[in-house]
Amino acid sequence: MSNFFEQELRKLFGDGEIIRSPSFTGRACLGTLGKDLRVRAQFVTSGYADHYDTLKISILNRTNGPVDTLALKLSDVWGVGKKDRSGNAVHPCIWVYRDEIDWYIYRPTQADWKNLREAVKQYLEPFRDMERAQDGPKLVYICAPLRGEVEKNIEFARQKAQEVFQAGDIPVCPHLMFPPIADPENPVQDQTAREMGLRLVESCQQVNVYGPEWTDGMWAEIRHAMDLGIQVKTDQKTVGRTTPRRQAPKKGKGAR
């Protein structure tokens, strides 16, 4: 069932032009609109069970929650199709019947998909413009290794933070913040510093990943950023060039 909804949503948003960094799960598409705004698109019913006749678009602020919602009824965008056996005009909808799922009689054309994309784009554009108007220096999280040659790694991170500063953005560098006040040999302090690092990631608009080898702690930060729709950049040609030794832990469990 979910695969069909995903297939149809990909026709609308799979190219990333309307919703950035789209990901598809169940009946929904999730992605970003700007540095703080997120978008959720999903097929829903307008009252008749198992007839998904509406595309619901929700805009969320990643820290403050819901911003706005639009329900686009497919018949309002596409019109109605041919009549059913009873002579009633068919309104476009995805019909879920037992284990089967498909469009009910009315099958959208390429022109229909184009019109629906345009309707969504027109709705999202003012919010995208608001995000652009608020653009300025970004908070950029410096994600780099710390363990091993600690002093050398701190200097490496400092140099990368300086590059970000010279480019006009605001570096957020945990290597320069925590080692002087949190003893990495003290399990309690070390754990607290790691959790605080993940909280800092949440406040940033971008995460810059440096170094040829990514530690488990770096992977935790990267995945946390990706889960939040925060842009991740790397100085490596291939993202994820060095895979973690084990599954990167959830929030607060990583180790640099």
C-alpha cells in the first residue's frame, strides 16, 4: 500500500525542485523549504473512507511547530472525469480496497501532474520568499574527529572554523568549546558534552564535515542533522566515504 502512495508522490516531488531533499515514507513526502521551514505532503481523505481525494500540504517550523496547512482537493485542480456505472461524475481519488490500491476510474495525465505541481509551487513560494528574506550568515556546525591526536585534531577543527568565519558564516565548533571545560576522560562530563554537541547541531543551518575518516560521534551528528533536514556538506568527494564501525547511536550516544 505504502509503495503506491510513494510512487505517486515521487511524480510530484521526486526531483527535489518543489520540496528540497525529499524523503518518502508511507503516504507522505517530507522535505525542506528553507533553513527553518519543513514541508510534509500526503494524500488524505476528505470524508469518504479509503478514498484519498486530497493532497494535504503542511508547513512546519523545525523549532516552533506548525505554520500553515493547505488541502488541495484533486477535483478542484483536475476537474472531474468520466461517469461511473450509476452515471455519477467521477472525482479523482486513490481507492484503497482490501489489499488493492489504485486510482479509481479517473487516471491522472502528465498534464494533471504538471497542474498539481504548479498549484503546490504557488502555495509554497511565498513561504520560500520569507525564508530568503531572512537569509544572512549561517550557523555552521564544524563536524570533525577529536579522539586520537587530540591537540592536532583541535587545531585542524580551529582552522576549518576559521575558514567558515572568513567565508562570512558563523562557525559553531565544539572542539573549541568543550575540551577546556569537559574532561573527555570523565564519562559523565564526556557524555554531557556529546549531548550538548547534538543540541548545537539542532540550532545550525548547515553541518560541515571534515576529515577522511568519520568517527561514530561524527556519524551521530551527521545523521541527526539529516533527520532534521539540515544541510550536510563535506570536503570529501563521496558523502559517507568512511562507514562507521557500527550503527551510529541515537541522540546522546555517540562518541567522537
